[in-house]
Amino acid sequence: MKAAFITQTGPPEVIQYGDLPDPKPGPNQCLIKVAAVDVNPVDTYIRAGLVPAKLTFPFIVGCDLAGTVLEVGSAVKAFRPGQRVWATNQSFGGRQGTFSELAVVDEQWLYPTPDGVTDQAIAALSLVAVTAHLGLVRDAKLKAGEILFVHGGSGGVGSCVVQLAKILGARVITTAGNEAKALVCRELGADLVINYRTENVEEQVKAFAPQGVHVWWETLREPDFERTVPLLAMRGRMVIMAGREARPVFPVGPFYVKGCSLHGFAMFNATAEELRAAAADINQWAAHGTLKPRIDRVLPLSQTAAAHRLQEESTIHKSGALTGKIVLTP
């Protein structure tokens, strides 16, 4: 089979595209014919060696896939050959990645793809939608009528946070760097979109939420807690996705006297049961059309190295070049 893989960690140039042996499913695994995969920032961190990971070389990159079951192991109960499925949370815990024509995935990490939802769409949603669900439902316990703030509502995670918050009945404030991205945020359902280049974010948030923000989803790699904590409501919750090396000043006093809570999480630490619960909601919302992916571009799998470079330029170097996910097809 063709696959995008590495034999050592490093820059995007270490990614090779070539032939690897076809995988064989174990008793609890399914063999998947991959139809679509997508790039996530964490994929670039694993490839670069910036995330502690148990890698067996050659290591296939990528966390997510969508495709069709070709073969099932002897102990598999929930899936059958010919069934469309999707998966996320691969490439962690010793599991191989997904950027290949064929992949084997443990049954516990697989979910059925809803009728009417394309492989490209569910692949683009997978990790980012699960991330948003875990943060909003499991951790922050967002309630109808509350106010949520998220930076960058047109991005991969941001766009899912906006949509899920609206599905859950919240009012949403988000930011964008230009009018085109602001329009995307409004189309996704945001109630207030602030241009962070031309408008004062703090003033706009205070005007919209004079009693404070109930859930603050922080996507910046270097959070400014001195600025954001005063904008929280009583018993406000913060969800953070900061860079691993971030060491910001944290105003403990103003934070605790409001009874606030801070939730930091990495999606790959979630249990199979937690992911399955998130996937069930995601499938339902995607099937009904209330949760839609943001796809920036679709590339062939052979261009995985170029896709990683694009993702790094957007995430780490803040180029703003991407307004959604990069999807690749074998």
C-alpha cells in the first residue's frame, strides 16, 4: 500500500511517500480502505518529535481517517465489511497513524459514518469536533443561555466550538482577523464577531456580556490571563489549549474569588467511552446538517509533506493562510 510515513522525527521534509506492507487486522481490529484523512496541529508536533510519543518506525503519520471496512477480526462485533466508518485518536499509545491506503483500527476507536455525510466531511470534523465536545460538554458543562467566548471562530477547533455552543443553546462571541473570516463566523452562528486587528476585544466583550463570560475557550498558544480573567463571570470556566511551553502569569486572586475553574486537556487522554459518547452526538448533528466541517483545501496523500508545512505556517507562524482543515485523499 501507499502511505505517508517517517523513519525519524524532524521537519516536514522527513515525511516519505511510498510503499509499505499491507496491514493485517488482529482479533479486535478492522481493516479499513481509507478514503479521506486530515491534518491537525498535533500531527506536526508528533512528526517533529515535540510531543512524547511511542513511535515504531516506519511510523505512519496522522490521527484521523474515514473509509470503508474491508475485513473484520474474529472478535469484532459492532462492524461488518462494507460499512463506512471514521476514527480519530490514532498515532497515540503505540498505535500507527492513518495516512495510508489501508489501515487497521481497534474496534473501540471506530464509529459508523452517518448516511448522507461524506468521508471528507467526517474526516475533517473528527478530531476537532471531538475536542470541542469534550471541552464543552464533559469539562465546561456549557448550558443553554450561557455566553461563550472562543478565539478564532473560523479555524478548525474554533469553528466546531462555535457550532457546538450554538447547538447547546449558548450565545457565542468570537474573533476574526479579517472580514472574510468574520463572515464565516457569522454563517456558523456566532452572535458577536470581533475583528481583533481593528477593534478592542475587551471593550466589545464587556459590552456584550456585562456580567461576564460563562465559558472562555482559549485557543492562543500564549494565553494572556491578566486580560481574560477579569472578563469571566462568577463561576466562569476556562478551557485552554495552550502551547506546551507556555508559562504565562496567572492572576490566582481574581480567579479564585469568582469561583472560577480552569480546564486543560489533551484529546488523546480521553477514554474510549468518552470518545464514543462524543462521536454519537457528532454523528447525529452531522447527519442533521447542524454541524458542518470547515475544509480549506483537499490534496492528494502524496502531498502530505506540503500539507504539514502549510499547517505549521498557519498554527505556529500565524500566517492565517488556513480557514479550515486540510483534507487528503489516497
